[in-house]
Amino acid sequence: MDRFTIAAPNADMEANLKAIDPLLDIVAEIKRLKVEHNAVILAHYYQASEIQDIADFVGDSLDLSRKAASTDADLIVFCGVRFMAEVAKILSPEKTVVLPDMAAGCTLEDSCPPEDFKKFTEAHPDHMVLSYINCSAEIKTLSDIIVTSSNAEHIVASLPADQKLIFAPDRHLGGYLSRKLGRDMLLWQGACIVHEMFSEKELIKLKIEHPDAPIAAHPECPDHIIQHADHVGSTSSILKFVRESEANTLIIATEPGIIHQMEKSSPEKTFIGAPGADGNCSCNTCPFMALNTMEKLYLCLRDQAPEIALDEATRVAAEVPLRKMLALSPGAAPTAPIAKA
Ligand code: 13P
Ligand code: SF4
């Protein structure tokens, strides 16, 4: 059985890609179209290096949602996965939001079907529902507060100690928060297949080869990887750790696209991607993030498609827990305590 499924390539897109003039200067065209359409290009750290380099803003999920909520561009070109572009549309409904490849899904999103999750939340009506931003807009409508890996700890710690909690869909991030904060949570059993691929055995072998190299891990990793980490945090927090570290060599247990920013900010250091079971880390490349290419970015700017469309009732309902997240994130203006609806 496949580890995950990716939608078959869209025939129109295939034809459009084939029709691109091989002599076209794609970089120059992207820059020109960006001005013509008053567009902003937002990219996640897991995108290909050339996409990160042409983006107006590169960030983690929280930074990107803040940018999407505050941009004055007319067109948001989201180089990331679909749930991220959906967040941009939820927070900026008057903008056109496009994603270079609509097949860019996420296994965490897929692991949480809305009908099943609705039954689960209804079976626990006294629980507040916290959902990781890596979920569909429908799951967001069933949630009280959304969190990202960079604000989850802060938000959970701010909730009353006796408030019962459901955490979905990532069992690893939920388990990490639960252990770190000493707080019981009912965990939905979803996972990111990319972060689940790291091999503890291979990581230990690597650590023996590089005893002075600190390990930085994303909390989407299973506990047997987190146990070996010197630093656990979101992509932006891992980048900060790497910048500030005095070590010459660091081991990185997250999607290897992030290493591009590390090489830019700390060119004197060496970064080793944590290995998968076969001893190399190529299996840890996110296949969904990798669907976006410069050619697809050019096409989606040119055609302003494929566009994110959400029905308004879903968008409005999903906006509520997302706005709560923004209000409760570190650095936000103080708000009244959040009570379960
Ligand atoms: P952050 O960038 O928010 O750490 O999340 C990583 C991720 O899950 C992207 O898929
Ligand atoms: Fe989803 Fe994992 Fe890919 Fe992030 S790295 S988009 S959580 S599948």
C-alpha cells in the first residue's frame, strides 16, 4: 500500500506546462507578473530553494497566516500546501488566493476526516477542541482554537488547568505538548508521514559519528526522535536555534527544504538532514510541498489559477478559531480569557 496518495496530474496543467516556451525567462516573467497583478508570493520553508528565493516572504505557518491576514496585495500566491492557502483565503476573503498545484495536500489533513472528527467531538462535549493548523477548513469549523507548532505550547499553557482538551490531528505534536506541559489531552491519532520517516537507529549512528552536533527536531516527529533532540520547535524556532548555536555541525530532523535558509544565514556551518530507515534523508522530502515548481508558480501567476474557493459559511466558521489563535499567540494584544463556546 502507498504511504500516501497524490491526486493524478491535472490534464490542463500538464498541457500548460508543456506549452511553456523553453526560452522563456521564468524568473523575469514571475517578477513582471507579480507587479502586473499586484501579487505577493508567500512561501513556506519546505519549498524548493528557487521558490524561497523569489518569494516576497518566507516563513512558518504562523508567520505566513499573519502575512496573509495583513497584506495589501490583490493576489496571494501561496507556495506551500493547500491547508496553508486555505488559511490565507479564510483570513483575507476579499483577495484572490492561488496555489501552484491544487494537489498539494497533507497527510495530517487526510488523517482527520470531518465526519469522523465531528462524532469524536460530539462524544466529548465537555472538551475544548484545539486543532493544529495542518487540517482542512471543515476541521477548523469544528474547533475552538487553532494552533501552530510555534504557538501551541503558549496557547495550551494559557488555558485553565481544569479545562478538558481534545488535540487534533497530530498525535505527535499533541503527545509532545502533553508531556511537556504535564497535561492530559485526548489525542486524535493523525500523523505527518514525512516526520514519521526518521529512523531512531540511523539517528543514533549519525550522532555517534558527530558527537558534538546538536539535534534540532520538529514536534511533528515521533517521541523516539524527540527524545534525542537538543532543541524541539517550529521551523522558525529551529532556524533561530541554528543561527544562535555555537556548533559547527548540526543535525536537522525536519523537512530538508529548510536547510536552504540555514545555509544562507550560517554559511560557515554544516547541516546534516536526519536519516530515514535507509540511512539517507531523501524519503523525508514532503511530496506535497515538492509539487510546487517554478513553472507552476509562473502559470498560476499568469492565469490566476488554480484558485482557492471556500463556501462562505465554512469560511466564516473557520475564521473564528483562527482569529482566536492570532489573538492568543505570543506578541498579540492581551485578550479576555477564552471560554468554551
Ligand atoms: P511550521 O512551519 O509552522 O513549523 O510547520 C511545519 C509544517 O507542518 C509544514 O507542513
Ligand atoms: Fe503535511 Fe507533513 Fe508535508 Fe507538512 S511536511 S505539509 S505536515 S505532509
